Amino acid sequence: MSNPRADFSPIFDRKPLKLPGGARVAVWPVINVEEWDINEPMARTVLPTPQGVSVIPDIPNFGWFDYGLRVGFWRLKQVLDNYGIRATVSLNASVCLSYPQLVEESLKSGWEILAHGFIQRVINKEPDERAVIRKTISTIREFTGAAPRGWMGPGLAETFDTPDILAEEGIEYIADWCNDDQPYPMKVKSGRLVALPYTVELNDIPVYLVQNHRSPELFERAKDHFDTLYREGEESARVMCVSTHPYITGAAHRIKYYGKIFEYIRQHDHVVFMTGSEILDWYLQEMKS
């Protein structure tokens, strides 16, 4: 059956959207900062165990992830800080408690905090979905001083009730659906919820862990992706998300290609870099005009 959360709308039939300053493309860098519980099977693995058995603790795969927090995150941050670009951090709320320095340094750079569940575990496995959502929101609010406006489920997972619960709990935008190049309103029982154009195409998990591409792939793909959106954006604005994880793109052999993405985009006029909340506010204003 068709999408139960949104009306079908071909992008070339819509009223044109105009970005501030005549920009064609809003670039949305998202960095996913997660916490994996060493007492459980790892959220993802890079190294299989001998004999294919599942072990706890899974030291090599936990170490692979932990490298991202100790090293990879800071490489990604250095790249964006050097270009004066603010990221949106898709954050497991537990990171506020376990790795507070990462959150503190993100806030110092003016980055937005996007709720990404409490810990890296799909919402479908939680016995009380609403309780986890509330705990996530309250933990981020208490640490940062502001409630998150956006939500991304771990693994982009939702139940059939998730959007309704999020809207009821004050979340304003969601990044799970990955089915457009422009924001759009979602159907919820009460309140309002807007879907922002997150990505599985410019996302380092499918690019490197699923499709097994070489290190330059994310840059080459982002360049071609941007060229198309830049051309189309002359008529109606587009949003380009670039999604990365510290333990993947933050690796030494990939980080220079992350920088090349922004080096290339910076060569073009009519481009604006925005956080998720800035995209949301712009879109809502466009809908009023």
C-alpha cells in the first residue's frame, strides 16, 4: 500500500521553494554519535569471530566503534571547523552521560543536537517506546539546556506509532524516511511533524560497510549528487544531506575525502550550509508564503 504517513507528491509538480539569498542547495552535514553497550552484541561488526560464534564482550568490534569516539569524531570536527561549517549531531542521549566532552565540544562549535534514541538500539526492541523517547529528550535537555527539535531512530527504525508519539512529545522534525530532496509534512494524529531529507545514498554505512567501496567513493558520489541538485535547485531548492559516523569516515584513510566534499561544494555560489532546525524553520516559513 502507499505511504501512510505522507501524500504522494512528485517533486517537479510542486510550488518552487526558495532558499535565503537565492541559494539553490542547502547542505546538511549530519554526524552520528552513538554509544554501543559492551555488555550486549555490537550494533554492527567489521570483524567476524572465529567459528562464527557470538561473544560478549566483543572486543575487536567494540574497539572499532570506540576508535570513532576517541579519534574519528575529532577528525570530522576538525574538517568542519576548518571550513566554518556547523554540523547536526545525531546523538544517542546516553553519550551526554558517558562521553560528555564530545557533546560539550559540539555545543561550543554551535552544532545542533538531534535526538537519536537513548542508546544504539532499535526502538522496536524497547518495551516502552514512549518512555525511551521521553528519556532521550529529557537527558539531552538537561545536559544542553534545550530540548532536541528533531529525531532520528537508531537504524532509522520506527514502529507504526513512532511519528505520532514523537509529535505528541514535542519533536518537530524526523529524519528516518529518506524519500525526498525537500522537506514535507507528515501525517500525525496530533500536532505537527516534518520529514527532512536524510540520506542512505550519501551515508557511509551503505557506501563502505554494505557496498564495500574504496575510500574515495563518498567524495565522488557526493560530487555527482551535488551537481544534480545544484542544477535542479535553480528552479526549486534542494536539500543535500551528508551522513557520516566517526568510526567509519573518521578513519585515517577516508578523512581527506570527507574534506574534499566541502572543498568542492565551497567552489560554488548559491549554496548554504544549514542545521536541521534551520532547514525546518526555513521550510515552515516557505509554507506560509
